[in-house]
Amino acid sequence: MKTVLVTGGAGFLGSHLCDRLIARGDEVICLDNFFTGHKENVRHLIGNPRFELIRHDIVHPIYLEAEQIYNLACPASPEAYQYNPIKTIKTSTVGMVNVLGLAKRCRARVLQASTSEVYGDPEVHPQTEDYWGHVNPIGPRSCYDEGKRVAESLCVNYAQEHKMTVRLIRIFNTYGPRMDPRDGRVVSNFVMQALKGEPLTIYGDGSQTRSFCYVADLIEGMMRLMDYDGEDPGPVNVGNPGEYSMKQLAEAALKLTGSKSKLEERPLPKDDPTRRKPDISKAKRLLGWEPKVDLESGLKQTVEYYKSVIAEGRA
């Protein structure tokens, strides 16, 4: 049994991680400021003697005891992180310093939830961990992209300076139950629009690609990386290398929902990446990890979740 702190623990990924850690027998401290997280995501854990929920923003220091810290605190959808870009940057910088300071004091191992957005609109395809990226440092997405890049740098420098164990996971597009229906990312948009009979909004001509990893696969990779005891592996890509265009994803959403919605094209947002696909060779080699859930199976479970959300009047 370990005492594990999960910042952003009431969010989409964080709540699934809390479930897995509790199931494993750990004591979990879930920290969230509820900007994008929801108490509903962890309500089933409240009352468990090994689960503690604290409302807190990591931009402010906190003093706890933990053996492992998963730092997932940061809005991840453009709609959310552009709502207050300065706060987004502070979460990835000031918040990161606070998390690392806490870890230094209690000698905890840290896993930082970084992102494929550190690669920007990539000129290398698929993206390997040694690619430095192609990011606009002053564009509308920079509050998130550059914030996460600085967070990685802070982690590496703290690890070297204070002999700490830090793991960096670069997360590619992830989807599944508990993803906020108003999240603004493509899977939630398409499925919700299809279920409501609304036009599916495609930005650009729909040829841009993404890779979509089901949440259970992502959490498995995340936990394996945290518990990896070899030499510091550096950043590790975790995502599904299956590559789909936006039109392909829209067609899959229509098929699985039985919707007759039409596709509606809109202008492509500034700095939106045209292609994104992880090279997961390192995760396979070091962690023995690769995704197991195919897109159709994962989307089916996601559709069922959003149907329940609509039925309960939560969307």
C-alpha cells in the first residue's frame, strides 16, 4: 500500500486513475479545484476509508505526505485552457514548482502529465520523444503548449538538482466515459452532436488527423511509467498509434449513434496541428505497454456514457 496524491484527481483522467489506485489497495489523496473536474466523477469513492478529497488549487502551496504524486492538474481542452490563459500558464509553472517542492520535502516520486501538444504542429511524423517540436510561443494555444514544455524542464532540473525520481508522460488524445460532454474536444463534440441530432462541426476540410487512445489503456500506461524502476527513461509517449482523419471519426460517431446528422465545415482554428500520431516504441520496450482497445470498441462505451449523461439531464 502506498499513499498517492493525484492532483486534478476529479477530472476525466484523474478520476479513472483514482479508481485504479484504490482498486490496487493504495491510499489516495485526490486534489482538485473543480475548474474542469467534477465531484460526480469521484462521488462513488467518497466514504471509502482509503480515499480523501480536498478542494485545492496547486497554484497555492499545500503540505501533505505522499510517496507518489501524479500531477494531472491543468485544463486540457482548448476551450477550457484558453478561457483563462494566464491561470493555465500559472498552473503548469507555479503549480509545477509547488508540486515538485512538496515531492522534494517528502521524497516522493512524481509523474508529470505532459502532452503531445509539446510537439506543436509537428514537422516529424510520427512523433518520437527526441523530437523538439514546432510550437508557436505566442499563439492562442501557447498558454497550454509552452506551459507544459516549461513544466517538463522544471521536472528535469529538479530531478537533477535534488536527486528526485520524476517521470514524464506525453499523453496523446484520450477519450472515454467521464469526458466532459461540454469539453470542446472532437470526440465529445461529435458524439454529443450526433446524439442530439445536431450537425457535426468539422474544422477545416476534415483531413487533419489524430490518434485516439481509450482511457483505460492510457491509465495502464501511466501507472506502468510511474512504477518503472529502471534508469530515467526521459519523456515517454503514451497514446494509440492508430491514425484517423476528422471525417473518419465523424463517420464512426454517426454509425455508432445511428444519427442522421450532417457534417458542417468551419474555419480551422489558428495553430491547430494538421497531423498527430505517437511513436510508442519506447513505451513498448520499457513498459511492455501498448493499447488494447480499438476505436470502435472504445467509442461504443463512450456513446453509452453520453446517452446516460443526456438521460440524467447533465448535458
